Amino acid sequence: MSTQPETLAGEGGCAYARPMFFEGTFSIDASGDGIRLDRVLETAMPGSGLRLRRRLCDEGRVLVDGRARKPGYKVRAGQSVEIGGDREMKTAGELGLRIVKCENGFAAVNKPGGVHSASIAGKDEPSAEGVLSELFPKDTPELLNRLDYLTSGLLLVALTPEAREAYLRYEADGAIKKFYLARVKGRLDGIISVRSRLDTDDRKITRVLAEPDPDSRRWTGVTALSHDHEADTSLVRCLIMKGARHQIRAHLSSIGHAILGDPLYGEGESSSGLMLQHQRIEMPGFQAEAIPLF
């Protein structure tokens, strides 16, 4: 197992040493039986901080018997632990993540486009989920929603198990409102409710079906805000309550108003990126919003 330390500037101007990578394989002996994975890693990674060890787990870089496990997983004697490490770790600041608000057990984190929301087991790409323990070192953060890689805006985080359970109740009751801003092709006026059912099963591109979805939480409410006559584009606000994969992108494209910069449902990528932002979230006891980008 090898390390290469790097000195970085932490919050408040404090400096700390961050190993750029760890790699190696070791077995769990009797003394480690029943211990959390992020704790037992310390014996194989002397000098490492708990936040770093949690990030390694969250990013899918720690395998137990060949399977990626989360920090709280309790290992058993005889299991094999593999730490992969052929890439540099990135901090929350390097990913462009920023805490917008913390309240009542929840936090909102602003994510730029071009950053993964969630960790992907076996993949090397950094993610917002992989650095949550860095952003909230005193809590047990859990990512509650995901944004597409190209989509910017708010990620909601539960800081306690109780907050996570509350979020699931609110979502089931339709008590969560997620507002997005999008710049779309063509002129769009008024208010539209796109109710088409979506087929997301095992497909890169979500299909919009002819029949309506009976679950109103899966509808997309679209409100026109302004129209740029010269560019022939419209700024719209979209409201969803329980989003499906690519819901807003697919729904807007299905009514002839694809989002600018959309490589799947529109006319391709642009230098400005995908013009879709999760701008505001509202639910009982918590509201947060990001600075509008468009």
C-alpha cells in the first residue's frame, strides 16, 4: 500500500495533508469482525482521516469481497478488502460544490453541470455523493435526489436518518416541490401540464408514451417566463414533485421545445452546456434556492 501526500488549504484557511491515493488489498482478521468499514480501513491506511476513508467508500473505490460497500458496512472476519487508487481524489471545492443551506436536518448543495451527483461503483469519475462526508464531517449525510451529469443546481442531503425518513414521507405525500429553470427552443407561452407517461426501463433515452401517467407526481408543470425573439428561445420554469430519469428533458422535447444544449433530446451539445438548472426546492420545514443561471 502506498501514499503520496499533498498539502491543501482547508476551510478557514487551515492546511491539511491529503493523500492523493491509496491502493492495496488486505483481509479482515478477528479483531475487525463487526467493525464499520470506514473505521477498519484505518489500520490499512495509517494517518488517513475519517473523511477521506468515507469518501473512498462513497466513491465506490473500496471493495469488500469484490463488491463496493458504503462507509457504515460492517465487515466480517475473513473478508477481503480492496482499495483501488489509480486516480487523484478531488475535493468538494475542486468539483465546484457549494453548501447553500442547512436547516432542520437537511442541507442543499449546489452542483455545477458536468459533475456526477451519485457515486458509480467501479467507475473512476468523482461525484458529489463521494465528498458529502467532507462537506458535512459531523453528520451522517445521505444524498436524497440526483441530477443528470449535465444538469446544474440543487442536491438535497439528509444529515440524519430521521431527516431521510421524513423526506420519504413528504415525497410519498406529494409535499415536495422541485422548481427548474430551462431555456428551450422556440416560443412557448402560458402554462402547460405535460402528463405523458415515461418509459425509463433499461434505456439510455427515456421514451415518452402516448398515455397519461395516473400519478400526478410524475407530471411536469411548465410556465413560460420570457421569449427571446432574436434567438427564438424561451425561458421556462418547470415544476416536478417526484422526478423520473430525464423527466423534464424528455417532456419538453415531446412538446417541441427541447432544452438548449441537450445532446439526447435536443440538437446537441453547446458551449454553454445543458441549460437546465434545479433552482429551488420546497418542502415542509425546508426551502432553498440557487442563484438563477439563465
